[in-house]
Amino acid sequence: MADIIEELEEDTQKDKYITFKSNNEYFALEIRIVQEIIGIQAITAIPETEDYIKGLINLRGKIIPVIDVRLRFKQEPFEYTDRTCIIIISVKGTVVGLIVETIAEVVNIPAESITPPPALGHGTAKNKYVYGLGKVGDSVKMLLDPEKLIKDEEIIMLEQAAQSAGEGEGSDDK
């Protein structure tokens, strides 16, 4: 029975992507890796980390590292507003929050509507993380490879540190 439910969930998520805006461009992540979307909240900074690693948040007792997608793409920083969101994703056991300017929509992008990105010179930071271009009507969404986005050892170390911090906090609950 659990296998059937899992297959149904996979079918309903097949070809579905959540899109978000970053610096006037639209990016997409497969919806199956998205755990939830939350508004911007207090972030505890961590000294001596990359500028795109904004720090840690406490989400219902779970400590999660967060990264600013625009800074990760080496774009200009932006001021967080009430439209700024954190997309909580899980990739190969690593849970990370992605700070984005605004969520656009959930779209259906079938495999036949996805083409590889063009090879542009030495490539930009954005191209390093984009595995395909998804055609949606008259627009194009850049499909992000979440493993490359959070691959750095520093992010994985932060996630492990966050897990340890979360385990320590839980012992004080009554």
C-alpha cells in the first residue's frame, strides 16, 4: 500500500516545478525536492562563511542553514521585503533554505519542453547551476540543479552543524 501511495505522489509531482524570480530572471526547481516555503525570518549569522551563506534559521525546532540565491549567482544583493521567501529543499539528505526575491508560480514542464542551456564562453555562475531551459508558453524558465547549488562542502558542513545544534536544543523541551 505504501508503494502505491508513493507512486501516486511521484505521478502528481512529475513535471511540476516551482518558479521564482531572481534579478528579473525566472528560475525553477523540481517540486519534489521542495519541503515547504516560508516567509523571511530572523537569521542567525555565522562568522567567516561565504557571503551567500546567510546563516541559520530555527524552523519549528529544526536548525536549517540558508543561502541567498542571488549572492550564490554572484548577482547584486537585494533588500529583503515581505515578498522575500525561503524555499526549504531537501537534496540527498541535506536540508537547506534558499532565499529568493519572490515565488512566481507552480508550472508544468514536460521533459519534451526542456532543452540543454546554451554553452556561453567560460560560463557564468548562473549557468554552472542550470541544467536545462524549460519552455512554458512564450517564456523560458532556467531549471536549477539543486545538487550543484548546495554542493559546496561549506554548506554541507553547516547542515551537519545545524543538525548537531538541533539535537542539543531538543533536550531542553518539556
